[in-house]
Amino acid sequence: MDSTQRFSARVEAYVKYRPGYPAAMLDFLAAELAMGPDARVADIGAGTGILTALLAPRVGEIFAVEPNPDMRGAAERLLVEAGNIHWLGGSAEATGIPAGCLELVTVAQAFHWFDRRAFKAECRRLLKPGGRVALIWNDRLTDTGFLQAYEAGLRAYSGDYEEVNHRNLGEADFAAFFEGAYRLDCFPNRQLFDLDGVMGRLNSSSYAPAIGTPAYEQLAALIHREFERWAQDGRIAFNYQTLVYSGRV
């Protein structure tokens, strides 16, 4: 499947159940990566606008690039009142943004889908001298009994979980993408879910088995069982480290 179309059937779950990004991370972008109130920023692979919505009030102008029309349409509807967002249907490798106009490029949950060499060239075209790129992921932890079981379930019942996992990227990939030194900064993040929320979070993931398949039924049974075992006051915590790799290209 074309990677840009993987989430077309999961837009509603993505909007409702994907985590946002912590305020401390946004403060870091402002303090360390020149994301000031007059900055022009591009959010590449903007999806349903989760990060775009948080950036827009802090910057002068933002270009949100999302090739999937279903995800982009959901984002435009949710953020219709934001007057400083330009929505573009381009790709990471050919954004359609004017050259040399940006202080910062952000990518949330999407860099591992890109042609990295072509995206690097596009970032070089877009950024002003000294401009930066921030590659961002909410990295789900396995620091509780439930999250360990959830991870094991994904590995057992998802057909391509390990193939498309962003954790496949290593230091060599980041060293090749960034020019010279880059940095990694980490910020704690968290969601609390009831059982319906846990299932919604599962269904927001492109690697989750399709609803109604035997693999989905087996994974759902595992999640129900582990939820009953580990939930406190009817809730389960999904714990993350929000990772930000940043530097020049």
C-alpha cells in the first residue's frame, strides 16, 4: 500500500485517540529552534493536524503539508478558524512551499515514511540560512504490565508492525540526514484511557489488524483480558517519551 494512504480508513480514530504533544516540547521549539511569534514554519506530514494545531498559535505563519486527502480534510475542518495555516496536498519530497522562506520544519510521527534523501534536499530548498528541522515522535513506553502486554500483542498479531515501526531508525539514519551535530531531547507525555479508548488508540494505528479479522479478534481479546488485569479506577495509562531530533540539514 502507498504509505500516504495507510491511514485513510483510520481518520476518525486518529483524531480522537492519538496523543498530542507536551507544552514543554513546544517551549523547547520556541527557545532553542527559533519558533517565535513571527516565524514561518512548515509541518510536514501534518496528518489530522494534531501538531499543527499546537504550533499555529505560537507562530506567524504555518504551511501544513499532508498528501492524504482524508486526513487533510479532517484537519482543515477542525482548524477552520485558524487564519495563519496554509493547507497543501504536496508530499514531503515536493511540498509546494516557496523556497527559502522558513525558519523551522517540523515532522511529527512521519519521517520514517519519507524518502529521506529527497526530503533532505527539499528541506535545504525551503529553509533560510541557519534554519532547523525537528523530527518528532511520541514513543510509546513499555514501563507497565499492560503496556508490555500491548506491545507483545502487536508483535504477535500485526502483520507489519515491526516493518513500519519508527524505532527501526537508528543513529546512522539521523547522522546521515542532519548536517553536522544534531541533538535529541526527550519530554514525558501521557494519555489515560478507558477500555473503549484503548481500542480506539489501537484502531488509530496503520499496523493494527483490520476489524473483523481473526488477528484482530485475538488481539482484542488479549487487550480486554489485560485491561481487566491492570486497569485502575477503570483507566489505563499510555506512557510516552516525546522524542525530538533537531539540527540543520
